[in-house]
Amino acid sequence: MVRKIIERHEWESDTANRTWIIAKWDDGGFSCSCPAWIYQKGGVRKDCKHINAFILSQNQREQYITATIQSVGNKVIKELKEKCDTMGGIEIQWEK
């Protein structure tokens, strides 16, 4: 089976004036263009600090988006409840 890259991201180095390319593969793995990742010894490659930082930033981004959507969603639901309650004569059971 041939692996395919499904995403590419540029990642600025904190210590060098360089930009590394982080690739996400279709099997869920990552690779990095930094020397630490490319020239690893041993059979199984470990994620470098750039990949770890990238994954952490993506997780934090997803958590922020999820929290924002939930917050906005809860506000919209509250507004809808208030509007329906003031309309009178409409009986609605809201799930919690």
C-alpha cells in the first residue's frame, strides 16, 4: 500500500531561522523536513518537537472552535427559548 500525503503545513522554527514542512499522511502519521526527524536512528521514527508542537496547536485550535460553537449554540438556543416562550400558546419541550 502506498502512503499519500493529505495535508502539508509550514512550521516556523523557534531556534533557527528556518521553516520546516510538516506532512500528515493518510494513515494518520506525520513527517517533518527537519534534520532531527530525517536522520533519526532506529527502526521506528519518533515525532520531532515540531510535529509535537503542531499536533498540540491543532488540538488547542479544535478545542477553541468546539468551545466557541458550543457557546454560540447555547446562546442561540436560549434566545429561541425566550422568543417561543413569549409567543404564548406554544408548548415546547426543550431537551437539556
